[in-house]
Amino acid sequence: MTLGRAAVRAALVLVALQMAYAFVPDDEAGWATALVVLTFLVASVLAAAARSGWTFAVAIALVGGGVGAAAEAIGVATGVPFGDYAYTDRLGPQVLDVPVVVPLAWAMMAYPAWRVGELLGRRTVARVGFAALAMAAWDVALDPQMVGFGFWRWPDGGAYAGIPLSNYAGWLGVALVLFALWAVVERRLPAHRAPAAIAGERDDRSAVVDGLGVLLYAWTWLGETVAHLVFWGRPGVALATFVAMGALAAPAMGQWSRAHGLGWRDAPRVARAAVA
């Protein structure tokens, strides 16, 4: 099995798990969340490896997870940069009062967010900025969901779904550090872009490999919007998620599809090529 096929199949497993996740009872949400995060991480790493090689894929996951772990440990201990919050024991084992699964969540989203940045920004500074915005926009959906399940608490509440706006300023700041560091690391890696992933390829499978990172981000955008609206009864969060993530996901998807000469009518053919 090629890396591209493995990445697509992992992504399809992720989609199935996330669809089932909406029906998980609250008392089972801890292990279900960990399973989804691990599956997403596998899909993300495989997607990055299929497009750019294993060195690239492992490096961006390590940078994402490492920066996320450091920021969360500092945040829990000091309240900086996210505000005053604390994790409960519902997400399993912890290190420095941070559940082990949390840095893995930062790692899983590092590549999809970076692909958004790559597609929207021509220069490195722009790519870092767009990737950081993509990461912070994801938390517009994530934090209300996790607070709703009782995975962490904000003692003083906040203006957005009980969460202080300082949290989002903190996320943006940490994400800027993460992707600025990643931009430095990436320049020191050996040439990594697979020939089949070069923009302009007309092969459908190559297009999927090139776009799988942004497709994971777009799926998260739409999935979180629907879940908050239909299953968790939070229309305000659904709207905020749709706007915040969509402002980045939609144009990034447009850039990817134009680079490969794809339109809406090509979607069924590309989907068939992806799963073949």
C-alpha cells in the first residue's frame, strides 16, 4: 500500500469515528476523544509523509506537539498566555497537570494548519500568519466542545461560551511562535516535496495527496459546525466556527483546486481516484 492510499484510508477512518463521536454519551467522551485525536494524528502524519516525506511529517508533528505541550504546561501553572483554566481528570493521564492527549491534539493540527498557510501565503511571513490564524480559528470550535464535556474549566467564565477572549489571543500568540519556529526548522530540512505533489499536476491521485492536509482542515470546519448546531445545541458556536474556520478553509480549498485544475464537477472522479 502506498503512503497516499494509507493516508486517505486513515482520513476515512477518522471521518467515520468523528461522525460516531457525536453520539457518544458524556461519560464515555474521554476515551472517545483520545481515540479521535490519535486517529487524526495518524492521518495528519501520513498525509504529510505522502506529500513531503517522513522527515518533514515527523518534524512538523514534533514541533507542533512540543510547542503545544510547553504552552499548556506554562498556561496551567501561570495563567499565561491563555488565562486562568485547569484540566479535569476526564482526559486521562497527565504530565505537569496537562493531559497527555492535549499536546497530541496540537501535533495533529499542525500540518493541516500549515497547508492552509502554504496555500494562502506566498511569502514565509504570510504563511506563518495564515497558519497561526487557522490554528486559532480551530479553537473557536474546540474549547466550547471540550468545556461542554467537562475536560477543562474556566473558573471565572468568559464572554464567548463561558471562555475568556484572552484564550484566543493566547492561542494566536502560541500558534505564531509554533509556525515561526516551524518555518526555521523546515528551511533546514532536506528537499522534501514529492514530485507527484507539485501544483499543476493533473493526476487525480496526486491532487488528493497534495490537498489532503487542507481537506482534513476543511472537514474539521464543516464537521464541527454541524456538530455544534445539530448535536450539541450551540448555534452561536456553530456560526462562529463556520465564519472563523471557513474564512481560511474555503479560500485554501479554492487555491488547491485551482492549482490542479479542478472544479465541483470533478469531485466524484477525484473521490473515486482517492479511494481506489
